[in-house]
Amino acid sequence: MKIPSGLKSYLVIAAIIAAGYGMYAYRDLIFYKAVSVLPEGQSDVVQGVLKGDLPADDIKTIATGLEIPWDIAFLPGGNLLVTERPGRLKRITPDGAIAEVAGIEGTRRNSEGGLLGVAAHPRFDENGWIYLYQTITVGTGAKNRVDRYRLNPPSSEGSGGASGWHLSERTTILQNIPGAIYHDGGELVFGPDGKLYVTTGDATQSALSQDLKSLSGKILRLNDDGTIPGDNPFGTAVWSYGHRNPQGLAWDGQGRLWATEHGRSGALSGLDELNLIEKGQNYGWPVIQGDEENEGMRKPVAQSGPTYTWAPSGLAFYAGNMIFGGLRGEALYQAKIGQSPVLVLSHFEKEYGRIRAVVMGPDKMLYFTTSNRDGRGAPKDGDDKIIRVNPRLFQ
């Protein structure tokens, strides 16, 4: 039987497509448990779950037995500093040995407060300074503050003796940040400009996010001694405002600042955000959320939609991607920021539980922490953990 030329062309094209699809499906069989699950109405969100069928060094647990680790900072030589929300600062060596540096006195651990962010000074080798974000009790309520310490290595002389690393010279560089059971912010990161950036939550008083006289619901920018940089937009510590509860900060390859932010909670959970942060801009909370618009307010570059929750926290940049942890989403998310609309993929979903800190290490590997012992997760054997991932998996 002679096949009409038009039909023949169609069959050839169909065969090529089928072959291509077969190869794609084979790749997914190797690397994915599920692909292309699209939340209704969210064309910029694709969920794929990357499984651990990979070389051992590509996904490796480097520390276990931690209690609600919140943030990670790297020291010269490869040591990690890790905060535990109940009020402990720990040091982890490159081979995974864990030692407590200090219990941070006065830490008020509540539902979302405690010992949160940690950052090492860009010139740590010279000054030994680290910075901690801590929830404390003031009167009957909670406040947050940022303290600078000197981190001293082991020595046979002076404070600490031969017992190990220790802190000294505490200096409060920012205080009276409103605190609450929920929405305490807590991230500390030094930017490429050498300034210290601080995220604060609205402390459950959403109107404060729009109040430029309040430190709540803001991203702040400070000199390393806590003074106000002369080029800040409002003559205060405020760099941007209109935030609900930002918890992740990272700079991309163009030197632009990005932030993750928790959207609404409770029965209406959703509308979590990935924002491109610009000097002096208003990001809308509580006036707008999701894709809503209002004059003089910025919409997120990507958001989770009204029926899906990331609960995003730590954030890192790698090769055109912003990679962030999901607490309620229990996944590691990859936002391809070079695309429009931004494509967001979900990896390791439900595999490690709640994911909090996400940090790019000096070894160009990605590190993330679990947060399964925080009262909202289901702890697994060895929790909480720090896991190292080769970011080439996200290319």
C-alpha cells in the first residue's frame, strides 16, 4: 500500500518525536522519581524529584545528631560554624567531627525564635569576628539582636586554655528588633560590598512591614561595626521593606541581591516568594501578595501560588540558578532565574524532610541542613543533619 507523501512526513516526524521522548523518559528513569507535576494555575512551577542514584561524593551526609541547625558559615580551612536554635554554636571539621564552641546565654527559644543566623567577617583571618542573630527576652516579650564576637582558636594561653575554640568580646551592633513566637527573620550575610545584610520578620504585626521607622519586615544593611552606611536609602539601617518573613539572601553572578520570603500561613498557606531585592524598594506586604499589583510596590520574580507552600528559607546561587530550602515543602528548590517566566523545580521532595539552611561552600559544593526536630517535622534516624550536594546536579 502506497503511503501518501503528507502522511509519510507526519509519520517520520512522529517517529522522531517518539524516539526523543523515549530518550527523555530514560533520563527521567535514571534521575527522577516524578516529573512535570504542575500546581493548578502555576505555569512557572515544575516539580521533579531527584533521587540519590548518583556517585557517593555527589550527595553525602557530613554531620548528624544536630538539634535544629539554623544557619551555616564557613571559616578559612574548611571548618563550618553551625547555629542550633536552642542556643548553641557548634564547629564541624571537614571530616565531620562536631564540637560545641559555646552556649549563647540568654537565648529565648520559641516556635521560630532562638539562635538563628551566623556570619563570618570577610576578613576573618585578620580580625576573628563572627556575627550571631539571637532572640532574647526583654520584659515579658521577645526581641532580636545582632552581636559580634571574636572567635578564638585553641591556645595553651589566655581564655579558654587548651580546651578548644571559644568566644570573647561580645559587642551588640543592632538591638530592639521586634520579636515574636513567629516571623523573626534571622539571616545574616556579608555582601560583595563588604556590608552586613540582616533579614527581619514582621513579628506577627504586619503593618510594621510598611513602617520605615520600624526594623520589622525589612532587609537591613550595616557596616561591620553596626553603624549605618552613608549610601543607605533612608538614612537608617533599612535597605528594603514590605517583607513578611524573609529568611534567605544570596547574590547572583551579576551582583544582584535575591531573597526568599515566607508567604501567608495557617489555613491559607501559600504565596511564598523569591524576590529580586533593590535598594529602597517596597515589596508589598501586607498590601499585596502573590501576583497582585500596587503602585510603588514590587511583585516577586517567582511565587508558589495560593495552593502550594514552599516555606522557603536558606538561599544560594549557582550557575544561573537560585537554590533554596523548603520547610513545609520538604524539598530543595531550583529557580532558573535566566528564564522568563522563572522555572522552579523541586528536588529530593520528602526524602530528607524539612530543609532550612542552604549555603554554597568554598569548595563549590552546596550544603543544606534538615530541621526535623523543630516540632513541625518527623525526625528520621540521625536527624538533624548537614548534607553536601554537588551542584552540577542542577545544571
